[in-house]
Amino acid sequence: MSLNGGRGFASDNSATIHPDVLAAIARVNVGHTFGYGHDEYTGGVERLVAAQFGQYARAFLVFNGTGANVLSLRAVCRPWDGVICATTAHLNVDECGAPEHIAGVKLLTVEAENGKLTPALVRRRIDRLGDEHAVQPRVISVSQCTELGTLYTQDEMQGLGEFAREHGLILHVDGARLANAAAALDVKLFAAAGDADVVSFGGTKNGLLAAEAVVFVRSELADGFLYLRKQSLQLASKMRFLAAQFEALIRNQLWLQCAGHANAMAARLAVALRDVPGLTITRPVETNAVFAVLPPAVTASLQHDYPFYVWDEVAGEVRWMCSWDTTEEDVDQFAAAVRAALG
Ligand SMILES: Cc1ncc(COP(=O)(O)O)c(C=O)c1O
């Protein structure tokens, strides 16, 4: 993988920017306008994004997914609140402690098979309510789809939503790949997010240059968010260029085209590798990721030509991510290389 055309399966962040997105950026790259979203354009795009999540939703554009997650939690938690999430959640393992450090929340983690919470698992972290010595659970955060490429069904999302309501908890969805989930479930974005109160809605992994959104489905939770976004360093001065990216993503359902394609490429890779001796696919392939275990020496040799990440060094588990711009040839060549490397 390189800047001269090399390709790999490391991450959907490794992919290029969709040409429609670049064209949208170029379209607004004329004239001078007010910054910080006070132009004549950004408000309309924020409403367009919000409308994907219901008529009362409010959307705010930010730079990155960690920012979207941390801000979502910061907006809805008090200093003594806790956030229940899977141990594998990006919040827990890949944000360098930002939820704890910047949002000031304690993460209440639960081991969850294939990265998926259930009401029964969440229930384990709901204790010592009203005890001033203990952090009080406030949020359930689920990743849809999960960091392991698995998917919550609509029923599962509904079950978690009902559980949250019954226990007076807020449901946050880390939707860095919500588009992949919606494409896989063949539903609209809001339906893939279930009964979420607040969603980190991703774009960067799905063809954008760099833009994500915090969407408050329950609009009253957005109270004061403008201040929080600025205070948390996520307010873009040249906001029109973030807005242009999201307009491209939503108009003509580019999100669905890109995410559906990425999912299809992962399915193709899984089919190509499913009966290869010496390789085991370790997770259900439901969106745009394939996880597998293979001998470490084979992994190392493949990584010379096709960069990808080792997910779990102890288990020898690797992750292969497909993107909006992964081609069938990319997949077929890689699958052939894996077969050859395994002899
Ligand atoms: C599930 C999930 N959430 C959030 C993020 C955060 O995105 P960023 O790297 O833009 O901060 C990622 C990125 O890998 C992710 O996979």
C-alpha cells in the first residue's frame, strides 16, 4: 500500500475519496463566505443529515469519529455518569482514553461475543443505583456495525432500545460504519440505528475526505451542544467543506452505493477463502470486514504486498477491511495470494 497506487485491506480509512465528494468540495470552493457554519449552505446540509434520523433530529458536523463519540457522551453525561459498552468498543480500545479524559465518563465494559451487547449483558453493569460511592450508569453505547464487522439485527437494536427506556438510560450508537449496517440490513439509516437517542454518524470510512456528524435523535439532548463542540475543538472554521462532503454522501444515496459495495467485496473475499485449508474465518462476515486466523509466518509474508492489520497477536487473528473503492480484482488477486501463501 502506498501513495503510488498500491492497495490493501488495512482499513476503510486507507481508501481514496469518492470523486463525487471531491466534486462537491470543488463546487463550494468559490467566493468568500462566513466561517463556522454561518454560511448560506451548511445549515441546509445539517438539516439534510438530521432528516435521515427523523423530523425532530438535529445534526452537527465534526472532524472525526473519536470526536463524534466523545462529544456525544459529553453532551449527555454528568461527571458521575458511566457508559456501558463492549470491551471491544472503539470507545474503549482505540480512543486513547479520550472518553475518560475529555468527556470525563467512566466506561463500564462488558465482554460481548462478536462485539455485540445484549440486554442481559448490559444488565450486569447496572448496579449500585443511588449509591453515592459508585458511578451511575447513564448510557448504553453500541457500535452498529461493530468493530468486528458484525451486525445488530433490527430486533436486537429494538431490544436494547426498550431496555434503555425501561432503565432510564440513553442509547448511543457509534455509527462510524452505520451506512454499512444499513446497507447490510437493507434499511434506512435511522432504522439501522434502532431507538438511538444520539448517533455518531460516520462518513470518513465511506468515501468522505474527513467529516462525521453527531446526530441527536432526541433534539432536547442537543441543548448547549454548539458550545461543547467548540470547547472540544471540533468546530470547523471552513465548515462549508465539511458540509459539501455530507451533501454528496446523502444526495443520491451515495452512502448506500459505497457501503453496499464495500460489504459485497467482503462477502466475495469470505466466499473465496472459506474452504482454504490452514485458514479459519473467525467472525460472521456481515458487513465490510473479514476476520481470520492463519499461521503468523503466512500473515507476515502476505503483508509485504497487501498491507493489513493483525487484530489479535496472541490468537494470530487478522482483519481484512473492504472499502467503497475495493475492486473485484483486488479481492480475487488477494484471495489467490492467500491460497498460494498457504500452499
Ligand atoms: C467503530 C469506530 N468508531 C469510531 C472510530 C473513530 O474514528 P476516527 O479514527 O475518525 O477518530 C472508528 C475508527 O476506526 C471506528 O472503527
